[in-house]
Amino acid sequence: MSRPSTSDDLTLHVTQQLRGLVAGDPSPASLAQALRLLAKWRAAVLERNAARHGPPVLGGGPFKGMAYPVRASEGARLPRMFGSYEASLAPVIEQIIARAYPLVIDIGAAEGYYAVGLARRMPQARIMARDGDARALRLCADLAAANGVADRVEIGGIMAQGDFAICAAQPTVIICDIEGAEADLLDPALAPGLLQADLLVEVHEGMRPGTLELLTRRFAASHTITRIDRRLDDSALPPWAEGLNDLDRLLLLWEWRSSPTPWLWMTRP
């Protein structure tokens, strides 16, 4: 039998995985795994469709107009392409821009969504993008170059606690997304420089239960703390998305999160 014309390597691979997932006894857990697998497959198909409409340029959000020709170093690419990624943070990002911090430190910068976006919006700021993954750093360099800010995004490896001493020299904002390691790194008893900075931290409570309470306790005496939870915003979706069904439109916004990841916005008085 000849291969159907609609098939490709990805579809065949996912089909094989799906058969393995549902081969055993029926269970809610296996169906949930199958649903997540199919959702990622459909998101990949939608990403291909999006590419046919031209090079990705964010159509909304705080980084509207940013070119996004790179892959996401982890997680979903589609919401980053449109500017709807982590939509609940948009008001805080605008606060950061309005406060005109001389120094922005992006820890766990990945491919540079925030580092490059803020470099475009804050031309007078020094932007430090830090990540422990070599592939992420290459993607960040590519994204900075694509947006004409390569000379202003300082790309480097892992941030150590002693490195936060730099925060005492000027007003600083730290953005931190390090997949649970925030519980280890962000300790002002070991890194007193943190007390001189404002911090926007993604808390991976699902990976490290108790981290939300731990960070809140550590910074309660020195910072005003606001918790920010998830929300979706479809206002940045392009006009062609109107032709999609409701499920596909939701997948354009889906960020692949498997558990809640609240943010803490911690500012000095």
C-alpha cells in the first residue's frame, strides 16, 4: 500500500507513539497522555501553517513588532510567535519598561524572548541574558541579531549567587525562569545582592512543592510581593486564525504547561 499523501514523518512517528499509549488496558492516565501527544502534533501542524503566512513577527503583546525567526528552546513556539506568550505578565513588563531600569538580568533566558524584547523596548538598558544550555544561548544570539540588538544583549552561562552583587551598583530588575532551581538560587541570605533588586520569578510549584511559600517567606520583609496567575489573551492572533475551529485557536495559545506556574512580582518599597 502506498503512503497517503497527507502523511509525513512527524505524523507517522506520532501515530506509532499513540498506538503504544493506548495498547494496554484503558485508563484516564493513558488517554490524558494521548491527548497531550495529539495536541503537540496538532500544534506542530499549525506552526507549519503559520509559516506559510510569512516570517513570524509578533502581532501583539509588550514586544509587538519583534521578529521571531528562531525555534523555542523549550516549550511551545506558537504563542511566542504571536506575542500572546505569558499574557498575564504584560502589565508587569510595561511597568519594567516604564521604570527604565539601567540593568535587566534575564536568568533562564532560553531563546531570548524577554531579553531581546526588552532590549528593543529599553534602548538605554544593559541586558544580561543568562542560561546554562548552549543551544539556548545560540538561539538567543540569533534572535538578538535578527532584531538588531546583538550589541546590547550580553549572553552568558549560569548565574551564581555571588554574581548578584552587581545589583547594588544600579537599579536592577531580575527575570527568573529556571525550572525549579529558583528555590536554590534566590536566597538573599546567601546572595544579599538580591535585596537590591526587583524580581519577577516563575515559581515551578509542580516541580518543587513548597517553593511559592519559601520564596514568599524569604522576601516578605524586603519586598512587596504580588502573585500573578495564568490567563489567555487571543487579541494578538492574526486575521487568518479567524478561519480556524475553536480547538485550533486554543492550541495557538497553548503553552504546554503540565502544572500551575504562578509568578511572583517582588518589588522593593
